[in-house]
Amino acid sequence: MQERFSNQEGWKESWGMLYGPIEKIVNVGQLLQRLDREGKIGKVVLDVGSGAKPVSNFLSSQHQFITVDYGGKLEQTDANKLHIQSDIESLANAGSFAQNKAITKGAQFLNIDSRRTNRETIDCIIFSEILNYIDFRKIILQYSRFQPIGGRIVIYNQPNRGLPEFFSERGVKGNSSLVEFLTECGYEIEILHYPNDFEEKNKEMVLIVARKIEQK
């Protein structure tokens, strides 16, 4: 069942006109920590478009983390973290060299057989301000195939926010299309929160938590 995130007034203050990277990390981190306390993250976390300071860092160390980003390689200082430096869309091409290489690398990290047909091992997928830059339908559909029933997607995004010169023609143009597609992919929307609470919800910053209820 859908719910509103608590302490909405506090979110308005921190995500108002002075919104910036620090506010993003702190507030998304608060939600992730809440889900963690409630046992809703699972064991394996995939942070897509993680950047240099992944928001998944706010989760407890009991998880195994796989971060994916095209940028420079993150320092591998923890045994429970794996960084895959690759183009996000290349990894979504079924059977591609990039995907097969990533699957092999991820399987070794998770200590599972990369050849097994059931690869539904990613319990939580995080997309943080990345869906404007990629074919979001393709990415969500392909990556979700590695999730078991009950797994969750956490999305933090605002349509048309960022660097327009790098936007994908198939990136998110409105929140309604994003929510509709998640439903089509077999997800139930648990949290749908608009931090700034503007009137134009379709173009506003949105935070979504969706739980997988069927396999597509």
C-alpha cells in the first residue's frame, strides 16, 4: 500500500530553493536508513549511477554493495563492496560482452555460479538522479530481471533536472510515465513522495519506493 513519507515539513525546508548535493545525500540517506531498520533492503544492493559518493553508503555494512558508474573507479576498501566501471546502458544489453563480464564479476563477488539460470539475486536497486540520462524503460526492465519477488527499487529523480546536453531522448520526461512503467514491470508503489510539494507533480522531484510483486 502506498504511503506518504513522514516529517514532510522537514523535507520541504531542506529540499526547497536551496536544494543541493548535500541535501540530496542526507535526505535520501534518511529514507534508506529507515528502510534498512525496517528490514526492507535485503542482502544485495545495486546502486546504479552511484557517482563518487554513493547514497548507498548510508546503509549498514550488513549488506553487499555493487555500484555501477561510468566514472573513475572507486576505491575498493571494503570486502562487501564491488564497483563496476561501465556504461549503464551497455550493461543492459542482454548477452553483450559488457553484461556477461559484469555478471561474471558480480557472481564472483557474491560467491554464486554465474551460469545458473536463476540470477534473481539483487534485493534492492537504487537509481539516484540518473534516469534522465538513460533509456529508463530499457534500464529498469533489464535490471529488474535480476530481482526476486519482494525486491525493491528506490528512485530519486526530477524530470529535466541536470545537464540537458547529456539527456537521453528516452529519459524520464514526467513522473506519471515513470510510475506507470514501474507498475507495468510488476512493481507495487509503496512510497510516492514529492519533497517540495509543488502543484505540478508530473515535473517535480520525486522519491519512489516500489516492491516487486510479479515477474515480467
